[in-house]
Amino acid sequence: MHERSSVSELAGLLRQEVNRYSPGEKLPSSRTLIDRFRVSPVTVSRALAVLAAEGLVVTRPGAGAFRAETRTAADRVPLGDTSWQQVALSAEPGDRTVPRSVEAARVCATFTPTPSGTIDLAGGYLHASLQPERALAAALGRAGRRPGAWGRPPVEGVDALRAWFARAIGGPDGTVAASDVLITAGGQSALTTALRALAPPGAPVLVESPTYPGVLAAAYASGLRPVPVPVDADGVRTDLLADAFRATGARVFFCQPLYQNPTGAVLSAERRREVLRIARAAGAFVVEDDFARSLAHADAPPQPPTLASEDPDGVVVHVTSLTKFVSPSLRVGALAARGPVVERLRAVQLIDSFFVPRPLQEAALELVGSPAWARHARTVAAELRTRRQAFLAAVRRELPSVAVDHVPPGGFHLWLRLPDGTEEAAFVAAALRAGVAVAPGRLYYAAEPPAPHVRVCVAAAAGEAELVEGVRRLGESLALPPAGRLP
């Protein structure tokens, strides 16, 4: 059983039993719980910590866990009237034409735990079995012992880590300098910083269509107006991109040139040149989200370089991160840019978060400099190829009416087009009832979707067998009528 699920289940069982004990009475020992529920000591410790955080038990080192004292009505803080907040949170001063919309629904699929027994094809990270947990633990241990590791780092980031990212972004020709790089708390933080730095509230921002839901959520939360530009198998339609710049006067274009999320498209060589030319002519920035460069499959052709490495004029603001390739908790990423915009980016990040904790930066340095880094890359590349092949074979067998218009040789997402007339929301709900979580395609569009889609993540499942079983369940869900409707 997955550790997260077993902790949740054990906490639920113990929560039901707590009422059998009197306040202050001792609960069964950890050894008793381990033997009774056949779980690990770590699971017991974490489950008790959950109950302690809820105020149901009190843990005493060396003595055990005890039922907490019951609070009386007189002890509780009386509830107030918070209805005034509806006005305060909705009122927009002046003539602001694009009100903020701060909501996380577009990114919830990545973070919402799937129910026990559900196959996760909606996630956005590597399954725990693919994460280099031992190498991470070793790197964090070494980092914590480095001289000065617990002191305040430079605001821009640890110099050696900035230099590593500069080499990774700029390639062998060294076109990106360490001084061009800012260390960020992961890719999402970098994207939010870039949008806030480059576009004032109310401004239009061009985005690919479909696109990463996190950038849409960040744009709306900053009071920006995302304007979609369609994508095909060769990346963004540059003819429509030029039209969109002229029509909107936008000064920012967000794109993912390599293994785009969700379609997997790779921007063609001709369009790469066109994107830079069009943006330069419009006096606009290109925010390049290079989230998947480390996620090439074992059979992938050579990758194109980053747009940033081919841009001497500071048009590109580059975003990258270690998180997708390593672990959701290694929130270390980078922004790279040239010219006065670097100071703007630095100022926005400084105001928002000061800096990324130094122990985390030092751990990242230890990890990327260790032999485990290359081994992890080979393991992930081979596993992603195997999973992609197994998943596609299962789709052809179990879902013949579903189209996969593009099969990317990198990343861990596949974009499935459902049969015309399928009610996307009903299908996603039916799949969840059948025990499979997938991401609805609607979340990836800034405007009305042209067709029903779902996005699946082949890296979030436990393994190849679970992937195949997930596709089988999806096939059954697609064959069923929506809930409450007769066939």
C-alpha cells in the first residue's frame, strides 16, 4: 500500500477508536498498533501525528499517546460574523476592467490525493517509486553539514547552483551566464514572478491553447487576461501568434516549446525562429517554460536547444525546475533573463519570498553533482518509454474510438481526444467512479474547448500493470451512459 494512503487509513481507524478512551487515558502502544494493523513504525508515527495535530491525542516522548482533554463549550472561541468579507474580497476600486480571480481549481488535480484503490492518471509528478529518494536523502544529509549551509543565502541564489543552471540552460556554447540566473522556489513560483514582473494588472497575456493550467491560474490571480493562440503538432501557430500580438497589443507570450503540456508538441525549427522574430517585432517578452527537458524518453531524438540560448537580445525569460524530474518537494527552479528585466524579476521575487532556503539549494547542488543524477536520468528515460508504449497499446485495444493525435518522445503526459459528442465532465466523473483519476481537458483552455479531451500522466501510476488496468477501466467508463441516463 502506498505510504500516504496507509497513513490516512490508519489515522481514520484510530480516530474512530479515540472516543472509547477517557480523557488522559493511554492509547495502545506503537508496537501493539504495528502488530494489529500490520503497518510500519513510520506509518504509526505519522498517523498519531495527524491525530495530535487535530487535537485528539497528546503524544509524550517515552510515555506514549494519550487521549486529549475534552474542551468544553466555554473553552471554545465563539464564531463571529464573516459575511463582511464577501464585499471586501469582491470590491474592485477604480475602473479596473479585469478583476482578479484567485482560485486553485485548475491545479487541484495535481495535489488532490486520490482515494484508496484509485489509479492516478491525473497527477503531475513522478510516482514515488520513480523518485530518487535515497539519493535525495543522502544529498540533504551532506548539504546540512556544509559550512554555512544554514546561513542566509544570496538573494539571487547560491552562486554554484546559478552556474549549474546557466550551463543547463545555455548549453555547451555557454550563452547564458550565471549572473543571468535567479534561483526560485520551483517552476510555478518562477512563472508567477515572471507574469507579475512583465505585465501590469489588466493587461492581455498570450498563451498557447491548450496550455498549462497553472499559468492560467497565475494570470487570473494577477488580474491579467489570458488570450489563447492555438497549438498543433509543430507547436504554437505562428501565423496566429502574429495576429494575436497585433489584435491585443500584448507584451508577453507564454509557451512551452519542448514536450508541451498537455499536447506534448515540440516547437519546430522554423517556428522557433518565427516566435523570436514576431515577439521582437512586437516589443514583447517570451516566457519559455522548459519544464520537461529532463523527461526525454529513452528513444527520443536529440532535443533542440532552449530558446533562451538562441536569444541574444533578452526577448526570452526562461523558466526551469528540478521538481518534475526529481520530487514534488524539491522546490528548486530558476529564472534566466538578460537586460534590465533581471532586476525587475529579482525585485518581485525578493518582495514575495526573500529567498529559497539555503539547505534546499545546497541539497540540489549535492544531487546534481552526484553519480546518482545520471543513473536517475537513465532510469526515468527507460521507464517513461516503457510506460508510453504500454499505455498506447492498451488505448488501441481498449479505447479504439479515442484519438491520440500526437505521441511525444518526452514528458509524461498524453492528450486524448474523446469521441465527438462525449460529455467530458460526465466521462471524468464516470472514470473516477470506476477507480481512475484523469484530468479534464477543459482546465487547459483559456476559452471554449474545440473538442472533449482528457490528459493522462503515465508517470503518476505505480507501474505498467496499473496503467494497463487504468485504460481498461476507462474503456468501460466510455461505454457507459452518463449517470442517470439510459443507453
